[in-house]
Amino acid sequence: MSAEPAVLQNSLGPSLRRWRMLNRVKQDVLAHELGVSQTRVSRWESGQATPEGQHLLEITRMLRARPETAADRALVDLVAGSGAPVHLVCDLTHRLLAISPARTREWRAPVSEFLNRPLWRFASEGIRSAEASLAERGWYEPDGPDILFQTERADFPEMTIPESRIRISRLPLADGSFARLVREEPSPAA
């Protein structure tokens, strides 16, 4: 398997912009905190440039989902107790935050091998395609829609991703970061 990225580059710019807007942080203020120009922050947000090195680490630390408040922990507990096959990941890094017992049964390795680790390396072509289209589908807008997509079966030694329709929902956490709820959608009646 290829090395997994710490951050999905196509989601970094829109995520940074949305975080900044929700937290009412101006580009020049963020630029000053990071020790860069406002123009550089603008280029990162638009996807014209990508932060590297220490700047990428600082931005990732700022944007990654950290369900630490009571409300955020309640969301994690709801997912972990769900009877449906669902899981919750960091929207920016795809790091696993919570998983239901039904989803766990689809995986062959212990949950401890996945928690707080990115799942991107297990993405099927359908998942990768959906991820590439998030911006054009309005995912990063303030009231972005749920995204529904089809994925094919993908077998890995650690897990199997079944052929299914997937619905993803972007949920804000208390600190301004976002989590992604991933669940299977029933197939439409034929």
C-alpha cells in the first residue's frame, strides 16, 4: 500500500477557509500568527499553493478534529453505540474517531489498530472519486449538503469495504474543526 497522507491536499484550502470564517479570524491575523504573508494564506485557501513543513503541521494541528467537549464526546458515544454500520472520522485527515460495533464486524483487525489513525489508505476508487468532487458539490460551504455516492467492494487484509451507497455528513465540533459521519444508505427500490 502507498504511504498515507497526513492531510488530503484537495480539502486543506477549503477547510482552512471555513475554519477561519467560523472562528472569525481574518487572513492577515492568521498570516501573522503563522509568520507568513496574507497573500500566502489566500493562495493556500484557493488551492494555488500548499503549505509545507512547519506551516502544514501547524495548520493540521489547528484544523484536525478533536472531540473534547461533552457534546463532542456524546457524538462519539452515539456512533460507538449505534446498531448501524457507521463510523466517524476527522474531515481533514480521515483519522478514525469512533466506530460502531456493526462496522467493526466488517473489519478483520482490532479496532485499536485503527482508532486515531487515518483510514485513507483503505479508500476505494469510489471513495477517492467522491473525495475529489467534494468542493464542486458544495461540501465546504457553510450549509454544505450531505454527499451520497456509490462505492465498489474493496478487499484489504485488515477490512472489506462492501459494495454500497455511502452517505457522508460534515459535522462541526465545538473547537471549529469538523468530523465526518460515514454511513451506508439503503439502495433505492428497483
